[in-house]
Amino acid sequence: MKIRYIILIAFSALLINSCYYDTKEELYPQLFSACDTAQYDYTNAIQPLISNNCFGCHSNSSASAYGNNISLEGYSNVKSVAESGKLIGALKGLAGYSPMPKNSGSLDNCSIIVIEKWIANNYPEN
Ligand code: HEC
């Protein structure tokens, strides 16, 4: 009697378990979904990323109070910070750089890949 009970429970557990499945793509969408890098110019790809994630501290008006006087507003500002190596250094939290965005999680991998592509292709503006 007791053993039947155990078998029954084991079987139901198995049944319930078999209905629950997930894929690594669903669990870690950032790591497995394709990264769309078709657009990587400043105006369409880089500027929106920077303004969404960095302007709280690095716009022309916020930089002096919150961003250590580093403005990332406008093509030439972003380009020169990128040329210095600081943009990627900070975004990737490389040794010797302050990890950015400050006090929050890093940008998703795909955004960083797009920024690296912009740099590797010599900073296209449009
Ligand atoms: C909450 C404010 C804040 C946000 C948001 C922020 N930063 Fe910063 N950032 C700072 C401060 C303050 C510094 C000066 C260094 C420090 O205090 O860590 C800095 C420094 C930097 C530097 C120079 C790093 C170095 O080691 O020389 C870069 C590049 C930079 N930020 C890029 C960014 C980018 C790109 C984003 C958005 C993805 C961003 N920051 C978001 C506040 C911020």
C-alpha cells in the first residue's frame, strides 16, 4: 500500500515536471537572441543609446553637476571620448576605468557590440 503511494507521487511529479520546460533562449534572451547591428551610425544608433542611458549625468546641462564635466551630448563629444578609449573602457568596466553607467547595471551586450562597430567603422555620423 505504502509503496503504491510513493510510486503514484513519483509519477505525478514526473508528469508535472515534463510539462515545465524552458529553453536557454527564453531564460537568457540577451545572450542568445540575435544582435541587430545593421544600424550603427551615430544619429540612428549611438545617440539614442547615450541619451537614454547617460544623459542623466552626461548631457551638456547635467555634466558639471553629475558627470565629472564629461559631456556626451553631440557627435564630436561622443567621438572624442570614444577615441580616447574611455567610452569602451567605461562601458565594459575594463581595468583602470570607472564602470558606466555609474550606479546601475551595464548596458546589454548588443548595445556594446553596436558601439564597438561604430568605433571600428570610424565613427559614421549618419
Ligand atoms: C549617475 C550618473 C552617471 C551616469 C548615469 C553615467 N555616468 Fe559616466 N560618469 C559619471 C561620473 C560621476 C564620472 C566620473 C568618474 C566617477 O566618478 O566614477 C563618470 C565618468 C565617465 C567616463 C570617464 C571614465 C574614466 O574612467 O575616465 C566615461 C567615458 C563615462 N562616464 C561614460 C558614461 C556612459 C557612456 C554612460 C551611459 C552608458 C554614463 N557614463 C552614465 C556619472 C555618470
